[in-house]
Amino acid sequence: MSKMEILYEGYTLEIDDSETVLECLERNGHRLASSCRSGICQSCLMQGEPGRIPAIAQRDLSPSQQAQGYFLACVCRPAEPLSVARIDPARLQVAAEIADVSAITNHVYQLALKPAVPTPYYAGQFFNLILPDGTRRSYSAATPPCDEGTIRFHIGILPGGAFSNWVSTEARRGQAVLRQGPLGKCCYVPGNTTHTPLLLAGTGTGLAPLYGILEAALADGHPGPIHLFHGALNAAGLYLHEQLCELAERNPKLHYHPCALHDNADRDDIHLGDMQDHILLSLPKLTGYQVYLCGHPDFVKAMQRKTFLAGASLRDIHADAFLPSLATVQASSG
């Protein structure tokens, strides 16, 4: 196995050709912020030498960021020696304060943030939210931009979840939160899809960005049909069920498909069983569809393949999937 060196804040580290910069730093005991570990959330943004950085590590960055040598450490596998450094977080983060925090259900909270400066974004994009102690998580906006500037998020309360438990127990109106973004390409751009039918499919709080996309599409007067599939383990997990039923009644172009993997109650308004099968039985031909997928990475990965095989173009399949934090995984499996 060949090795080369990276220079990091005065340390010379050997990096294996199978390692990313992030993995090398972690193996050598250096802590760096990270979240998705797949080049999406930009939590691990670093700065290196322009011209020496692999293109994939700068793929979704702006031309200005690329010119400054910014790169994503979690997907960067250098082909030559590289000098790297952390970026001052103050250059990337913007202050916001909590405008409201409320429980939608026992397991899902809504967090509304008011940024210190106006924040343009597209429905479906996400932000990195950072607490005063440095805890950060990526959450998608659950609403499109509004005149008052408030950005709303749906936070699933998870065992061992440092951020989500802070939201449910400590967050109060007026408290400060830092945010970075908007980020991500799983978004609805008004006016760009004309009569294209939309397939929105998500599990759990993966509904949040889909709900924002749905609101944006309806406000844009999207003329094509919109199919929204929301899946949960049981009916209690369909946390906006009544609101979505009412919205579908008022908008004939919206077709709402709630799905529960299992449930004790016999309900004719919710499909019981696997949502992936239900989607493809309901919409067997997806040629011409814009597809938006959100939720657990396993669901997103499987549905990317299945919707492509059903006829959707790869360029029309939009997805952002996130892994839970390591602490959450350990708490859930302990």
C-alpha cells in the first residue's frame, strides 16, 4: 500500500492511498467537524493548495470557494502531497436566533430560526445548525422562503441525539444558534419544471424538505400532478397526516400516499406494508418525472436505483441522504 504525506497545522502525517483526508486526521487523533461523510453537508470543509486538490473534493463548491482552495475532507483522496488547514468557522457561519420551538408530536419538534441577515434559499435545501458547544447537525428547511425570513425545521427526537434532545429540553425563544448554508441540490426551483409530474418520497422527518418542496410547487402554480409518499414504521410516525389530507382535499393535483410498515389499527386511509413496493405499484412508469427522495440512506439508495429502472432520468432524481451521528447510533444499538 503506497503512502504520501499531508501537512496539517505543523504536523506531517502519512496518508494511505485508501484514506480520505478526514480519515487520516481522525486516525492521527485530530478532531474535525463532520456529519454526512459523503460530500454533501460541507461540515468538513477545509482549505488546501489550489491545483493539488482532486476535482471530486471540490465538485459542489462555488467557483469562489474552489479558487480559494476550499475542499471537502471526507471525499478528498490526494494524488500528491498536500498542505491542509482548518477554515475559521466565523467565515462560514451566520448567527440566528430561535423564533419558536414547539412539539408537533412527542417525537418530532418544529424549530423556527430567524437569521440575523436575510437568507435566500430554495425549498428542499438544508443547513448545518451549530449549538454554542459546537454540536452540529444538518437539517432541511421544512418550508420555502417567506417574507418574514423565518426558516422552519422538523427535528426528530432520537435516543442519544445531542442536538435533538437539546431542542426538546433546552431550546427557548431568543436563544442563539449558528447556521451554515443553504446547501444541497435536492431542491425545487420555481418555473423550471413546467408540466413535469413530481414524485416526492420520504421516510420519517425526511418529510421536512418534501413538505417545503410541496408548498413551493403549489405556490408556484405547478400544473403537473404531485405525488407525495410519506413512510413511517407505524401510523403515529406520519406526523403531518391530517394537515396533508386537508391539503390534498383543497388541491386536486396533489395525491398524498401515507404508508406505515405495520400498525395495530385497521385503517383504510393508510397503506400498510412496504412503501417502496407501493410507490412502484402506484406509479410503474416514471418517465418524465422529477423525483425527490429524502430519509434514511438505505431507502434513498434503493429508491434511486428503482426509480431509474422505472424510467426516471438520472438528472431528474434528486436526493440528499444523511447518516445519524455516531453517538446516536451507539445509543440506539446499546
